[in-house]
Amino acid sequence: MKSSKIVEILKEGNIVIPMYFLRNYETLKLELDEFIFLMYIYNKGNNILFNPTKFSSDLGIDVKKIMTYVSSLSDKNYIKVDVVKNEKGLMEDVILLDDFYTKIALLFAEEVNTKDTTKSDIFEKIEKEFGKTLSPMEYEIIKAWLDSNISEELISEALKEATFNGVSNLRYIDKILYEWGKKGITTKEDVEKNRQKRNNNRQEKEDLDLEIMDWNWFEDEE
């Protein structure tokens, strides 16, 4: 597959490539054209009907080339062509991506395990708090925080804030970190000062409301 054809396919929006896959395609030991075809299949979903003619039409590639990709990806254990029974009870050839998902899961696990312990702690902490394993996309979001020089300590404080408010998702934590960034909050001490200030303001408001409620309006009128 020529590079110009690859660019054309991507521009037409026929293939969406997750950044995680793009960053690791060489690690997966795939040729670029094999990778592009695999992403095309991936975009179609698992158990897609094996239709070389349609693949050829969608990608503008010769059917013979399509069969070459299918063969090489099968040999490398990324896809599997199998015969299954469809909803009408008829047998049909489909492409299975189970092996590909397994390879990605193993790659992700290996990547997390090879990170230095300072950074891996925050991933484990969030997984423990959320009660689930982080997805590759969630991992990338956390990594982006760290790459932006947001300390693990500050992320932990944002995690506490989210948990306290009963929210368990990274978008909420990202919003907290963004708001803290605007206020110049960069350390645990800054967070504690901000919380104390917020609590003081809340207490002052409550005291003021109490004073208004206790005020003897009739005596004041006299």
C-alpha cells in the first residue's frame, strides 16, 4: 500500500486510529500497510463478515493485496478467519479480532509494569479507588497529567476530592486539576489552604445566616 494511498484513506475518514495503537504499531511488529488494514478491520468491529471484495472497494486496494494482508495478519496471530452461524442459521466466514485484543491487553500490562514505581503508584491508587482496571485510554489521560508536570501528590488530592463528592471518573478529576491550575494550586499544602479557605467562607456564610435568623426584627423597628 503506497503512502499516498494511506494518506488518502485516512483523509476520507474510512479509518480512525486510536492514538495508543498508533504509538505502538512498531512494537506490534507490523508493517505500516498491515497496520492500516488491521485498523480498518478494527473499526468494523469483531466478527465482521469476511468480504474481500468490499474491503477492496472501501480501501481502493486490489483484492489480491487484501488477501495478502489477511494471510500475514493471520500468520502473526492478529486476526482469525472462522466459520460461524449467523442469525438466519446460515454459515458464513467472519474475521475475529480476539487475538488482537489479547495482544493489546498484554502490551498494555507490560507497559504499565515497566513504568518506574513512582509513576505506577498513582495508576494503582486510582484503580483501587475506582474498583476497576484502567483502560488504555484512561492510562493515557493519567500519563498526560504526569507529562504536564502535574505531581502524583496533586493527582492524589484531586482523586480524594472526587471520591468525597461521590464521583469516580477521570473527566471529573481532570476538571478539578484544571480549576486548581487556574488558581495556582500545585501542591498538597496549596490544596489544604484552599479547602480551609473554602470551609472558612462556608462557616462565615452560615454564621451570617444564623445572625439574620436570630435578629429580633420587632425590637429593631422600635
